[in-house]
Amino acid sequence: AQSVTQLGSHVSVSEGALVLLRCNYSSSVPPYLFWYVQYPNQGLQLLLKYTTGATLVKGINGFEAEFKKSETSFHLTKPSAHMSDAAEYFCAVSDWESGGYQKVTFGTGTKLQVIP
Amino acid sequence: NAGVTQTPKFQVLKTGQSMTLQCAQDMNHNSMYWYRQDPGMGLRLIYYSASEGTTDKGEVPNGYNVSRLNKREFSLRLESAAPSQTSVYFCASSHTAGGPDTQYFGPGTRLTVL
């Protein structure tokens, strides 16, 4: 069964500092991996995803993530935090279930606080 | 292009009352989903509809029923609400069921059961 672990339910960074949000997954087959962001009182929206090919994936708002198969990780980074990055971030993994449906499993989320 | 819309945005129910949460998408997506979000637990799948005319249970289906009314609309019904169903409910849609496809989420319905 697939699973996702996000280390740290809350992360605080200073404005302009590096953002690093950690995600480890388990999957019995090569996975599809996602990062979604949720701003206060809104639904989730896709930041970036890994399907196949290049392991460094670039997303919106300057975020990127690197798929490391040997470490079963898909950490999210941004070189310089902005106040507008304050939100909750969810890592997700998708692989095959019986019957052809590829179930998506979400992590428990990491709330990012940006300190001015 | 409104994306995924949900009604109502907020609802307060008493234990035992029933209600239906409505969801519609205008992206011509085949697959639709209902999730609940609780603090510290991420998103948990309640039901999904891989295509029009089909529905299947997710991780936490007890106490809920769904109807895929047509390709656009997917409703979630609570027949007899319980305090444990206090949560934020999100509807989502995607072109196909899972895999590499991006899921598009609605703004959520905040439900309180007293």
C-alpha cells in the first residue's frame, strides 16, 4: 500500500530564506508524485508534479522538487521565501489500485509560516 | 470557466438531520471525488466516480452516499448527521481517475454538526 510522510506539521522561515518541505513516500511501483498548496479558506491547487523523465520538477511561484528514488523522497524547495508563500502544503502519491483506479494518497500537510 | 463549484459554503446541522452537498465542474472531466479534511489528518477520500454512471467507496465512506447525476455534477449526502462528520468537505475532479492527472478542487464546504 502506498503512503506519504511529511516531516514537520509546521515550518517557520524568515522572508528571503530557503524553504524546504520534506516528503517521503512508499509505493510498490514507480509513483506519480504531487505537491499541492492550500491557501487559507481555499481548496487545494497543484504546485507541481512528477510523472516520468526529468527528476527535477519546476512548478509555479518559484517552487521546485526533486524525485530521488533511492531515498524515496520528493522534497519541495524554494530559494527565497515570500510572505505570500504562507499556506499549507500537501505531498501526494498516486499508484495503481485493483480495478484500474489509481488512488491518490495525501500527506497530512505542512503549514508554512513566513516571518517578516 | 468557474472550475469546480460547491454549495453551500457553510452549514450547521443538528445531530440526525440530513443534507446534500452539491458539486459541479465545467471542465468536461470524467472523474470526480469527495474528500474530507480534518486537522492533522490530511485529505481522506470518501467516494469517487471514475466516470459518469459509476461510483465507488473510498477510505471513509460510512455515513455517506453519493450520486453522479451527470458528467458535470456529483453530490454527497449525509442521511443522519453525526458530530464526527464535522469537517471541511472538498469536491475535486480530474480528466481521468488518478494516475498522473491533476485534481482540481472546489473551495470547500465547512460543516458543523451539533
